[in-house]
Amino acid sequence: LVLDPFCGTASLLIAAANLGADVVGSDVDVESLFPTVLPDGSSRSKNGNFRRKDGSQQLDRTAEDNFDFYGLRSRLLDLFGADVAEWMHGG
């Protein structure tokens, strides 16, 4: 089991999953993990800096999408936001 408390685009977790580990990740920046739903109903993700093995850039995709792309979704146990300031102030 690998836990990455600062997983961002989950690249370390993807590498660990590729080697057979079950993985869990969190990040203070929830938008890097999950898409943000915009007022018009569309969504976007901050995951655009992630480059796939084929050289393409991953725009408007999430960290979970990275596991799907590499066929490793079964190794992903959980991703969650971990912003302590939100917890302390009831966010």
C-alpha cells in the first residue's frame, strides 16, 4: 500500500500502481484531483501539466483519468482532498 499525501496529478501513485501496489492519494489542491463544475455546467481540471507517455498533454482530465489511461484503476483505492484549513473552519 502506497500513500502519497501530496499526490497532485498522481504520477508517483501511477508508478507504484504499475509495480503492483494498491494506492491512496490526497492533495490540498482538490482541483488537481477532481474536476471543478463551472456555473454553465461544464467542468475543468487543473491537471493540464501532466504529459502522457505518448507526448500528449492532458487538458481537462483528472488524476483518476490518469489511472484509467494506464489501465490501473483497480489499484486506486481512494483520492481525497486534504485541506486542513477547510476542516478547521467548517468548509
